[in-house]
Amino acid sequence: MDVTVEDIYEEEEAKVVVNYDHPVFNDSSSGNGTMTQFHNISASIIQSLQDYIALLKQENERLKEELKTPKGRR
């Protein structure tokens, strides 16, 4: 066969599905190659992660603005 691995390789990514009634983490890397395993995550953990992500986004924006400010005015 004259086919390279790059031509046929499809990378699988882990996905997070937020369903507050039944939160589930779909981690295809924890399966055995053909079977996907699902792990329950509590809604409070998901909320904490979302809050932390929002905080990190705010910090990133603050740091971007700081980088735009000339050094003498900081």
C-alpha cells in the first residue's frame, strides 16, 4: 500500500458534556480502543471548573492590557 499514516490518521479528542442532571465526561483515551468509558462528574465540580476558567480568562485579558501599556506608565 502506498498510503502514509498521516493520510489515514484521525485524532480523537476528549469531550466534556455539561448536563447538570447527569454530568458525564467522555474520555475516549480511557477506553480500550473500541469502547468509550463515561465517568460521572458532580455538578459542583463542573461549576467550580467553569468559575475558574472565567477567572483565568479575566486574568488573561488583564495581562494582555498590561502588555499593551508602555513600561514607563505601569
